[in-house]
Amino acid sequence: MKKLLSTILVLAAIGFALYLIRTPLLNIAFSDGDTDQQTLDVSTLKGATSLSRNELGMPLIEGQNSEDIAFALGYADAQDRLSQMVSSKLAAQGRLSEMAGEVALPMDRLMRSIGLQAQAVNLYTASDDHVKKLLRHYADGVNYWMDHSDSLPTTLALSDYQPTKWTPLDSVSVFALLNFGLSQNLQQEVANLTLLKSIPAEKLPYLNPIYPDVDLPFAEIKKLQGIAFGDQAQPLSDALARMPRSVRPGIAASNNWAISPQLTQNNASIVANDTHLPISLPSIWSMVHIISPEMNGAGISVPGLPSIVAGYNGHISWGMTMVMADTQDLFLEKLQRINGKLHYYYEGQWLPTRERLENIRVRDGETEQLVVHETHHGPLLNVGKNHALSQSIYPLMPEAKNQPYGIAYRSHDFAGDQTLNAFFSLMQSRSFEEAKNTVKNIRAIPLNIVYGDRDNIGWQVTGLYPTRRSGLGLLPSPGWVDDYEWTGVVDAEQHPNAQNPERGFIGTANERNVAADYPVNLSNSWYYPERGERIDNMIQASDEHDLVTSQAMQLDDFSRLVGKIQTTLNQTEFDAALRLSISRLPQAERRDAQRFLAHYRAINGDLHKDSANGLIHHAFLRSAMIALFSDELGGTESEGWHALQTLHDNSYSALIDHLIVAERSASPFWDNILSPEQRESKADVIAQSLASAQQWLSEHYGDDSDDWVWGEAHQYHFQSGASQMAQHLSGVQATAVESLSDFLDRGPYPASGDFSTLNVTGHTLGKDHFKPWLIPEMRLITDFSRDVPLVGINSTGQSDNPASDHYDDGIEAFVEGRYVEFPLDSEQARARYQLQTQFVPVSGD
């Protein structure tokens, strides 16, 4: 689900790189946590509480009340994922430089400027006493483990960083960071500014299709016509790129569905969820199982938060996907200094900016003062002393000479927002009606929440959606006029929702899940429709659904996109034009094009790892993307090309739109500007792409198509945060990280599917490799008819410690599509778990 966020082990990356050289490896305590059974005295507990673990290290926590459960969960999370928790908190608070030094300043400056921590403070302040109590007891559990553990996890020990005490606000910071990742189109706005350096504004709508049945956004582009763009977009693009994928906003993610009893074999509802996130080691998610008088439940949690984010509690089951919400905007500001103070122009007046000072402590360096200037739209990201996009943090990037505008970031401050109350209440809902009323009050975080009990199913869109005077939010807006101001937020009563729909099921997959003429604007950055269509098709194919059919859906590798492209190629008029274009190619290319066209027409949408289908399909997409766009954008290593890849990663893409939408035959991108003596057509470019695809496959995978295997080209590589960050470190630092890759990383494993299949394995289009970066980081299914309704699996192990047996022991089950049962009956549960820690209340005197 996007953003939600994947594991942010920036800490590990920097720690390994900067300190491994001077830290003797043999002196590090490679702790695997507390594995022997033990009894601990705890003064803050009300009753006896226990922590047990199953064969994959997943925790079962038993206690008598929610506060004691929160304490034990905090203890277990610290034992399993302290490195992840610390790095998440530091990232959210703009404090990574305290641990990592100067190399972390890009993220710290950006996070301090955006003001994520101020959002966390507002959310915490508005939460009720019960939530604050849970957060405090959770923090007590985290700190108890840190105080009594003999050693820190390997990654923290290697970084030589001593984490500070965990606080309730730290947990809310983690929540705010999750929410930042769900702001869908920040990267899209930045990418479009970059593209405007390469192409004229009138071509930009062709690179920003909203959906196959929606007109291109020509009106949106008009607001930026006549504005001279400099280099201000590239530093922001670079700052976002330096973040691990896990931290970046706008990662398209997740499937969920709920099936009514009328369509199930055993007359009981089914609720399923799998969240698609950047592949990481460990997964962002931790599995947790709770048994207490106040709540029996199991599912996924985010280390740092004392809650079950998605799962089953004995009464209801719930799961979530990204809405692809547009909840922020960028504004361009005209700036001028008047009497030494920075002003910005708005509606005929020069107004003074507000200033705030942020002190960033830098490890092995001096404290840096960050001066953040703010307009009424929000903080300026490229202005002021040591601003968020300062040149000093980009030693390999040319000086940006021409920055005529400030870039202001507009978002919500969440003052008075009580989302945390509803977020924590949902996991304790005891009826369908209670869940229905609770999800309506989740406002700060934009999600498609699907939920159900044995007899009912429901869907609710949550979030805060700005209403704009005009514009779609696809591009930054001129800030010096009031035409694009926010006038409020969409009333929650207008959010899409459904309960027990007549068709008997609900499904969401980041696609546009409302009609094109829906009266309020949730987004114009929807993901491809094929996964949503596949959910509909597979559910409608039977009225005898059960656990097995939902498992088959989550593991489904069929792409509807293949058939759509084949329909285009086989359309009578286009087929004739294509044959003519192929006939005009030189003899060798003509033969290659004819051969590859036969291959492509012969495949189907089954992208199994052992077949050639995926390799043939994506060799064609790669060649078509290069032939279509690389000439205008300056080649496949240009800033514009990478900006286009960002657009394709995050939403429905120009490449697919050009291939399958008939009206795009008039696009100027079909004509190759490098051959001005002729004007190429769509058929000409497709013919060239077919020949190029055949040549590329023969060169890289052999001339014999029997040797083409998708799983040999398309493989899971589970990399730690350290390895993911190595590309941004210096040569010596990167070498230090890479030398530990066998210790930190796992893989490769052959992978089925692609970005358009329910079993998502998305890679970046237009690259010379098909390495997946987007996967289902967890899978959950609740079949209310079963004695043990909930099954699930994480994508990696429970621990973030590479020395732990539970660092990678979930990978094999994930790759093979196996699931773990989570019985809520105490006796059944205890039979599958081994007691590890007994917490005993004692007097604090």
C-alpha cells in the first residue's frame, strides 16, 4: 500500500559505511535477542503478561489489559526492530545527522523544512487520554528492553550510535512519516518541472495521462505557460532520490477485497489484503498476535506503533490500500529582498516571509542552523541559509545557477485532528457497525479501508482532500495569484464508501475506484487499472469463494495489459499500417520485427517465472519506451528520462497510454525529432520497437526463444537499508557497505508477475534490467467460515538483526506462497508458540 513506508535503515547504511572501518568486527556483539525463557519484574504492569514466539519468531502477547499489552509489544518491537524504529524516528524528526553525520543532511533539511514533527505534535495533542496512555506504556516497554539488554542490535552496534529513550511522541513521528509516504503526487509535480526543461509545455500533457478514458490535461498546463524555468526542480528531485524508496512519497501500493457471504462456499465473508511496498530487508511490517480480555487479534504492525494496522480481532477483519490521494501542492513564489528581509509577491503586494530556525546536530561536526522561510502556502524548500536543497549536500551536482522562483510546500498541519483515536479504536471494534463508524473518523491518512465481519462487508475512503479554486494539482501552481488556493477540504460525508454492495464484493487496487465524473477530486494520479480489473474478473468468476481462491488471487501472475496491447496490434487498420511499416525496414530489421511480432502475438498474460511471456512482454515495453520518448528527453541517462521513469513508477503511464489508447496516435512523441527529414507514425515506431526488442533479447538472453525465461531476468533481491543507500555514499563508504552484502542481503530468487499483476513485482520501465523494486510485503486473508479465520505471511523475517535466525526465515515462505495460521483461541495459540518472556508486576517502591 505506498507508501505506507518500508524499512528505513538509513541508520544501518551510514553506520556501516562511516564506522565499520574503525570498529573491529569481532568486537561487535551479534545479538539474536533474548532467546532463553526468562521472568522479568516490571513495576508499571497491572497484571501478569507474557511474550511467546512461533517458529518464525512472530510474537504472541498475552495480558489482562491494553496497557500491559502495549508494554509487552514495545518490548518485543525493540527486541526485533530497534534499528528500524530508531531510524524511522530520526528520519521523521529530521535528526539522522545526529547518528550519521553530514551525509544525512539532505533528508534532515527536507524533513525539518516540511515540518513533519510539527504534524506529529498536533496529532499527539489531539489524541485522547487512552491513546496517550497506550503510547506511554509502549514507550516503557521499548525503554525496558534497551535498559536491560546486554547489547544493541548489530546495525546499531556497528554504527556506534546510542539511541535515546523512546517517547510517546516518537511513535506519532513514525505515524507522521507513514502518512508523508501516502502523499501521492509530490514526486509527480517535481518530475514535471524537470521535464519542462527538456520539452515545450504543450507536449507535457501527453506525459501526464490521467486515465485511459479521460482527456489529457491540457488546461492544467496553461497555468505554467510563459514562466521561465531554471534549475530549481533538480535539487528537490535529487533530495527525493537520495531517500530510500521506502521514505519517498507516492509509492503505488496494495490490493484488498471483501467478498460477501452470498459469493462464498461456506456462507461467510472473506477479507483479504496485501500491501505493495519497496522490497526491503526487513519488511516494514512486523507480525503480531495478541490475546487479552479486551482484544484478541493478529495481523501486521509497524514497529514503533502499538497497534495492529491490518488484520483480524475475532469480530472484524480489515485491510487497506492507497487511494493515490493528492493531499499536497507545490507553489512557485516570486521573491525579493526588501530592507534585508525576504518577501514574496501575492495579489499585487510584497509580503514578508515568516522565519523559523532549526538547529540540526551533526555527528562529528558542528550544529547547523537551518533558516526556513514560509509563505502563506507553506515552507520554501529552496531559499534561505542552508535551505533544504542547499548545494553543499550535492558535491557531485553542478551549481544551480538559475533559480528564479521559490518552491513552497503546501500540506495539512493536522491541528485538532483526532485520527489517532480512530486508528487505535479500529483494531478494538467489536461489530461491523462500530467499525463503520470508526473508519469515518480517520482523516489524516488517505486510505481505502475494506472491512467486514462474518455477515457484512464495507469500504471507506479516508483522508483530507483539499478543495482548490482551480487546477488539478498535477503541476506546481503560480503562488502570486489566488486562482489555485485551497479553499478547504472535502467533507467526510462525500468520501466514497459502500456497505454490502449488491454485486457481492468490494475490491481496490490503487486504480480509480470512483466514476470519472465523481463530484469531488480525490486524485488525478491513479495507478494502472489492470489489477483492479483482475480482482473484479476473478471474484465474478465464482460464487463458491473460500480461502484457497483468495490465496490464488494474491498469487496470481496474469496481466490483462498483455491482451490490451495485443488488441491494439491486431486491430485491422493498425495491423495493415504496421505491416507496411515493417516492410520499409532494412532487411535484417524487417526480419527481426516480423519474428518478434510473431512471438508477441503468441504469448498470453501468464507472466509466470518459468515462462518466456514476461521477458517477451517487457522487452517490447522497454524498446517502445526508448523509441517513443528518448529523442525528446535527451537519451536514457538524462534528467528528463529519469523524471519520466518517476512518473511511470508512480501512476498510470504515458507509455501504456500511447500504446493502448487510439486517440494517442496523434501524439507528437511518435515523431522522432532526430530525423527531421521524415515524420514517423505510431506504426513506424512500433515496427522499430519490435525489431529492437528482438535484437536486445538475442544479445542478452540468446537467439533461441526456448532459452528465454522470465524468472532468470526478473528476480527478487532483498537488500538491507545499508545496501540500498550505498549508491549515495562515497567510494570508500560504499565499498565498506558492499563488502558486507553477503551478511546483509538475500537473493536472488526468480519472480513471477509484474507491475500489472495482483502478485505485484514492479520494476522501473525503461531500464536495461527488470529488477523488481515493488512487491507484496505482506499477505493477509480472513475467511470467517474457518476455525482459524486468519492466515498471513510477511515477506522477510521478524528481526532486523542480520545475525538473527529470524532475519530472513520468512523469505522462503513468501516466495513459495505459503501462509501461517493465527488462531485466537488461547489453547490453540499456545500450542504453536513457545514462551520466551514472562513479565511479572512488582511494587515500584
